Amino acid sequence: MVRLDENEISFPDPELYDSHDGLIAYGGDLSLERIWFAYQLGIFPWYNPGEEILWWCPDPRFILRPEELRVSKSMKKILNRNIFTFSENQNFREVIKNCQQAHRKGQSGTWLSDELMNSFIKLHEYGLAKSIEVWQDGELVGGFYGLQIGNIFCGESMFAKVSNASKAGFIHFVESNKDHIELIDCQSHTEHLESLGAKMIPKKEFLKILHENNERG
């Protein structure tokens, strides 16, 4: 594992550097330039607040291709009832704040530190990060956020205050963007996203797709 220099924005090549758990570096900072560069390399920060910044590139990688989205009969019924409405980039701050505060099964706290949250808010202000909001009766009840890198959306975190809100928002986002999003990076496995069609692919395959995406600009 490599220690990063705060004064130099660089990372070990994730294709050449392997670890059993996907952890490839630690340290550095959470500047906009470093975070944006990391995601273009397929690397993302994930650590506990108050601890050293950890940078990951797991193998295999959990992804979803829009054409492989699976929508259950029960979810189709919920969507057809139009109990939710959706928007994009209407309230990024509230979405990421709710993601930070959301209770996670098996977690006593949050991995989303104030510093990392503020960095993503700045990335949003520069048009690099986006949020998807889910509304019910005028109230924000779910949503998620991530980075858009060309034709790849790097999902970060989601929340739901009512049943099926985040799942409905994700389905809406995928179906609305299937013509110009090649792949959604879900990073690490969750049963929630697996039920929607997400799957594991080798890190090498993911990085090849990401590299070709970056070359297209």
C-alpha cells in the first residue's frame, strides 16, 4: 500500500497494483483535483471520519449496465402508481446530507465525513457531481448522488426515508439515461443493487471501459 504525498496529486496504477481487499493507497487530501483524478483512474476514497484517508480500487468491481436493469413486477406496479416524482440537481446538499445521516445495517456511524461531503458539494458546484431526488407529496424522501465521467456514472451513496424511494429513483435514473450512459459504477456489492441487475466484473475489464471512456473525453 502506497502513502500519498499531500503536495503531489498522483496514485499508483490500479491495473498494476493489487491487494487482497482493493486498498491501494492512504493519505493525501480531499482536494477537488485529487478526487476527480482518482475517479478517472477508477479509485475512490472510503474511510472512517477521523482516520487516515483510504483509497480503493476493488477487484472484482460491482457495476450495472443500463440494458441489464431488472425491474420486478412489484416495482413496476409502484412506479405505475406515480406515488413518486423525480428531479435532478435540484437539492444536492440535502441529498448528500441525508446520505450522511442515513442508518446503514451493520454500521454504527457514517463513512461520509464532513470534509468529504464538502468536497463533493464543491464538485457539484463545478458541474462534476450530480444528485437525483425522489419526492412524495412535496417532501424529499429519497435520492442518491455521484460523479459523471463521460458516459460513466460513479454512484456514491443513496438514502430512503420511505420504502422503495431510493430504488424507484435509481430505476428512473437508469431508464432516463440509458441512451447516453454506458455503465454505472456501484463500487462494492449490495443486495439492493444486485436485485436491480448489478453484477461483478473483473477490475481489469472495468478499468479498460473507464480508460476508453476517458479517451473519448
